[in-house]
Amino acid sequence: MLKVQMLMRDDMIAPWRPHLEAALAEAGLDAELATDHAPEVVDYVIYAPGGGAADLSGYTNTKAVLGLWAGVESIIANETLTQPYARMVDEGLTEGMVEWVTGHVLRHHLGLDAHITRDAPEWRQTAPPLARQRKVAILGLGELGAACAMALTRLNFVVAGWSRSPKSLPGVACFHGDAGLDRVLSEAEIVVLLLPSTPETENTLNARRLALMPVGAVVLNPGRGALIDDEALLAALDSGRLGHATLDTFRVEPLPRDHPFWSHPNVTVTPHIASETRPETASRVVAANIRRVEAGEPLLHQVDKARGY
Ligand code: NAP
């Protein structure tokens, strides 16, 4: 019988256990799911620790560590991880991100704030442009970025995307490399950041690149806080170059109460809720990966530690 350890935040155990048990059984796996297996007997670790990294050094016979989160910067920094690590790619997580990004793009595209937050009667008939006249850029064309790009394309937005390696997505103008990023930013009225946090992506939106964007452009950051130079962003908002920033991720989370983002009139803060892994769908991904390794097939969604994502 396979020994599967739930190395997870305490409050996640109860909601996840029934879904994991059902998915393991559905995959035909004879597995004992627990939180207190002795580390050296564990075949697979399901990993989502609270409060930072967990010590994996005792898991000497573990065939794979299966993460429940999409982001990997903290596990990559965990020096006790010597086992293969698979990050989470989950249809529920992707669906949630597509909905968050689409909703916030539409908010800015339609200028909803002008009507929702007005404080006096006003009859100013300025209709918004059509989506086919609005340029949106998605930085990062991985699982989440590509799904968001495709959803926005289906709504007729003019979508450009940027990634590390060359990509081809139907209806999306794809760019890569430094020159590609400058080109994408110089035209984008709404920019969505869905890059991972790595040494290369830190401060992707710095003062120079923010200055390339059209006046009044909007930034959405459901990716990671470190992708943006906070000071440069605030300066660009204060000068009026940027119209708005809707931020879901921050360098320090929870965002400190005295951080200027909270009170800035042109910043919307959402508390890292753009999307999350859903136990119903993600448990099947975990079980499928265990089944694959047991059958001698390669692990899906394995993280390349050297590449950083
Ligand atoms: P992914 O599949 O690994 O995709 C990452 C994308 O970023 C790829 O297109 C990759 O390019 C590109 N990229 C990486 N390094 C780059 C660089 N130096 N220059 C240009 N492009 C680069 O990741 P994902 O599943 O889409 O997730 C993206 C991020 O979303 C996660 O890392 C996490 O930080 C964030 N996230 C946030 C939430 C939330 O609730 N706020 C939830 C889930 C995830 P290639 O295609 O060439 O490899």
C-alpha cells in the first residue's frame, strides 16, 4: 500500500481529505493518506505547508512531492527539497484566474468606476469603445496567461502576449525577448502580469518600462508582487502616466496596513484571491500524477529548479 503524506496547512486537511481519498480510489491506487506517516516510509508528499517552507530532508524514499500551489518561488528556495517536485496545474485554478482577469479587464475597458462610484447625478453619454478597439497585453503565456489570452480574444480584445520562449497562440500576437517586451508595452492599454517570480522577472515593470506604456494605461497584477517596482509604479500613478493599478499580489503579504497602495485613489487592492486551487479538480491531478509515476511514466508539471519555474 502506498503511503501518502499530507504535509499541509492544518485548516486544509479536513476540506481536502475526502476529495483526495476519492481521487486516489478513482485512479485505482491503494493508498494510505495520513498526516503522521514516518517520513522515511512515505512514497508521495502532498505539499502545501502554512507559514513558509517545511523540512523535507527526512523523506528519503519519497518518489515525488506534489505541490498544491501554482507558484513555486518558496519551494524552489527550500534547500531540503531533493525529490522531484510537481507544481499544481488545475482546471479550477485556471478557470478562476480567467474569471478574475476578465472581470478586471472589463471593469477598466468599460470604465465602470465612473458610473458605480459617481457622487452626484450626471448624464454624460460617453459610450466605451468596443473590445475590438482595446489593446490588452498578457505578460506570461503559461497555463494561466495563455488561458486568459484566449478568453480575452474570444471577447474580441486585441491581445498581445509575451513569454520567455517563442509561442504561437491563435489570435494572439506573441512576442519574446527584451525588444518584444518593449514593443508589447508601448501599445498596451491594459497589461496583465502572469509571470512567475524568478530573479529574471523581478521588476519586469520598472520605471523605464512603465514610461513606455500609453498614457492612462492600466496594470493588473495577479502574478507576483516582485514583478513590479513599487516605487516606480506609485510615481507613474502620481504623475498620471498610469491610470490605475489593480493588484492582487504583493512583495509582503498580507500587505502592511500602512502601505501606500491601500490609500492610493488609483490603486485597487485585492488580497491574493485572484484564484486558488480547488480540491475537487486538483485532487484528481495529484492522483493522476501518482498513478503516472507508479506506471513508470514521467511526472506532469515538474518544476525545473534551475530555471526557477
Ligand atoms: P507557467 O505555466 O509556469 O507560465 C509562466 C509563463 O511566464 C510562461 O509563459 C513563461 O515563458 C513566462 N516566463 C517565465 N520567465 C520569464 C522571463 N524571464 N521572461 C519572459 N517570460 C517568462 O505559470 P502559470 O501557471 O501560468 O502561473 C503564472 C503565475 O501566476 C504563477 O507563477 C504565480 O506566481 C501566479 N499565480 C497567482 C495566483 C493568484 O491567486 N494571484 C494564483 C495562481 C498563480 P515560457 O512559456 O517561455 O516558459
